[in-house]
Amino acid sequence: MGLIGTLTHASFDIMLVAVCLAGIRRSTGLTLRIGYFENKNYRSVLGFIVGAGENIFDVAAAFMAGYPSIFRRQDPRLPHRPDENPGR
């Protein structure tokens, strides 16, 4: 894999972790303490990445909400329950 492939793969992995962090923040309230890092550049890059993860999470949630025949809302604190009509 060339340099461009490696950079693309690493970027995708970083965004995947950022979206996971956004989901964890939304469901539990736990978040990354960006101020923990002393270097201003690290804080800036991490803030950008976490913000991008939040935006991607919002877009994915809006996309899923647009298809109520496929996706349904459920309180995340409740245990998973099977579909009422699995064939439809």
C-alpha cells in the first residue's frame, strides 16, 4: 500500500474512533478531557477530530431517522427487545 493508501486508512481509523467517542459521550456522558494534553497543537487537533466525529455521528443519526421502516427509536438504558414484526 502506498503513502496515499496508508494516510487514507489512518484517517478513516481516526474518524471511526472519533465517532465512537461521540456515541459514548451521547449515551454515557463520558468525554475525552482535551485539556489533559499540555501541547496546544495536540489540543487543537484533538478538538477538531472530536468535533468532526460529533458531526459524522449527527449525520448518521439523521440518515437513520429518515428510514423509520428500517430503524426504530429505543431508550438506550433499556435492554434490547426483538422486533414485533421481524418479517416487515
